[in-house]
Amino acid sequence: LLARIRRYSDVMALPDSFIQKQQLDASMADTFLEHLCLLDIDQEPITARNTSIICTIGPASHSVPKLQEMVKAGMDIARLNFSHGTHQYHSESIRNIREAVETLTSDPLYYRPVAIALDTKGPEIRTGLVHGHADGEVKLERGALVQVVTGEAERDGTDGAKVWMDYPSLPSCVHICYLLHIYKFSEIIFVNIGLPLTDISIMIMDKKR
């Protein structure tokens, strides 16, 4: 029986378009018995990926050759983080992504459309240095009064009684009884006393509230 089995991959003239060749002979068998005989356990299995791969594009993956490698490796979505880099830099990244994809259009094995996701920068308010050190720490005790300041002269003066923030308009945006979240300290603070356009005095509340 084995002598009579036809191997289509050896005798057929395959078209130029991409054809999945894994178990091609078995898939074109005339009978179930012939199909079983033509199954090749040494062939690479067919893999079906049911999820998308998102890759963040940074300085290490900005070039066209590196982007080509990422597309070949399975990248479906290229993410651009607008919290870092200029608009000109991200514009160049988009051009490089499109160029990398276009260079693979003639290769049906690796070509795939790649979406571009823009992770836009949301509003953020940052605290200053604690005692002038980037790795400084301060503990906010429940019930304590802390003053939030925005003056540039006090940028590096955050301590247990005072917290500097880089948003000058903050005093005009909050009111008495507002709750503020300072993620740096993982605490919820309560606006207690404060005059418009001046520094804010706050009371530390329970962080679980």
C-alpha cells in the first residue's frame, strides 16, 4: 500500500500564492486510510494564535530592521507611549512601522497588517523631592495636617509637614472637603483649610476610605 501512496507535494506544481504545506499530502488523500498513511509526524505542526501581541516601541525597537524582526515574530499592534518622547519622535516611529510592514508585503509567510496604538499622556501631577533626594521617603500619619505647596522655591522641600506639587493651578481647582489621592505615599488626603490661589492645608485620612 505504501508503494502506491501519492505524495502530492512532490508531483504538484504549487501556485505562487502562500499555501499551508503542513500535512499537505494527507489533506489531499482520496481515502481515510490513505490520509492516515500520509500523516507525517516529523512535520512542524500548524499553530493558531487566538490573541494579539502588543509591543511598545522605544529607542531599542525604533529602527526599521528591528521593527521588521518584531513583525516577523508576530507583532500585531505597535504601541507608542506619548508620556515619553516628542511628537516628532513618534511621527518618525509611525513612518518606520509603516515602512517595515510594507517591506514584507511580498512575503506571505510573515506579512500581516500592524495596527498602531497611541497611548496618550493623561493629566498627571507630580510631587517634589523628599528632603532634596530622589529616593527620599516620608511617612504621613493619619490625622496630621500637611501643607501642599506649588512654589518653585520649595520644589525640593517635601517633608512630613509639607508636600510640593508641580501644578501651580492646584489651589484654584480644589475646594474644602475635596479628597485627593497622593499615589506616591499611597494615602488619601482631605482638603481641610485653604484660601483660593494660596497653599492648601490637608488632613491625612484613612487610606482604605
